[in-house]
Amino acid sequence: MCTRYALDITQPELKEIIDEHSDVRIPSGWDDGMSLGCVYSALGDIEFAYEIMVDYINWFESTFPMIIAPKDKSWELLNNGFLYIYGRDHHFRPIIVCSIKTCISLTKQNLYSFEDINNSIVYLLKFILKYLFIPGQIENWIIFVDFKDVGLSEMAEFKKILGTLNKFRGRVYRNFIVNISGFLKIAVKTALKVFGSSSSKKLKILGSDELHKIQEIISPDNIQQKYGGTSPNIVPGGNNLFP
């Protein structure tokens, strides 16, 4: 089962734990990078890394293979603009923008379910993994989570969306929460504890007067004006964003 792993040099302890659990079925699409992503997410805690790995494998098997065709609801959602790719950082990591309010508004119209939302998020992330990464050079992404007009009553939906965005372990380099009110900052920090200390360290919660901090890792011409950059804004629902 474990012969496909090259963990003897990096984390032999993880390989030992996998060997002890013969009931764990490694899916065919699994690779060393996914295993190491679990180790990084657990900050080197091998027992915790194994728990993350099992959870990831269960999710992986229940989600893939995934096929989305034109006019599929998930495809429509991507073109509605609740989630899209916009620019890269100084090290060419792709930037993902997610509008929580747009996402929630679409589901409240009863046209889309959370399963549709979930599928569209996973599809876009897999698209990035396949076409926008270069192994050994570009292997992470940056996420902007836009909290404009989001209220406290919508925190449950936010947690579900962020849970899917964080499913690909070890892929998030930085997670910016933007356009958030001071009142919601505490609620967001509390909600994020469920994702572990690794995710918390990558998180930056920025008010409207702190958006300049984004430019420490991203050039202004790769940041939309509404996030403090010089690039034109994308208006959710007003653009054909996904080819």
C-alpha cells in the first residue's frame, strides 16, 4: 500500500502509521505532495497529520472523479462571479477571490444548493492545480475572502465555504479576509479555530484601512482597486469569468 510513497527521507513516522492501519485505502490519484501537505498542515505533528490524511482521503474519494459540463449549475456559478482567479503574487502564485455575500445570495434564490457551490469551488481549485501550477516552483495559492455586506447570521455559510477552500492541504500560502467590520473580526477568528493553528498563521484579517498590507506580497497591478490596487474591478454577476 505504501510503496508508492517517498516518505522515508522526509517523514518516516507517517509511513509507519500508515503501515499500521491496513484498512486505509490510498486512492489512485493520491501522491507524495498530498501526504506532505497533511504533514505541513499539522505543523509536523505526525499523529495529527495522519488524522488529516484520513479525513482528506475520505473527502477525496467521495468527491472525485468530478465532471462539469457547460450549462452545468456549477459552471453557471463560476460565471456568476462568486469565485474567480485574478492575478498572481510576486512569486506567481495565483490569486483566488471569493465573495461570500454573492455566494449566499445565489443560494437564497433557491437556484443553487450548497452542493453546487461546493462542486464549483472544487472544480476551480482542480483547474488551478492542473493548469496554473508548476511542480517545484508554483505550488500554492492566495485567497481573498470578501466579507462586504456579510452579517453575523451568515457565519455558518462562511465556515462551510472556507472549509472547502481549505480542503487541499498545504496549498494555501496566504488567506486574506477583506472588507470586514470590526464587529465581525472576533466572530471570524473564533470560526477559524476549527481549521487549526496552521491555517490561522496564514490568515490576515484586514479592515479597509489595512489593505495596503496586501502589497507586501502582491504588486498593485495584480490587485483590484476595491482591494487597494490599481487593476480594474470585477463585478460579480456581470462578467463571463469562466471559459
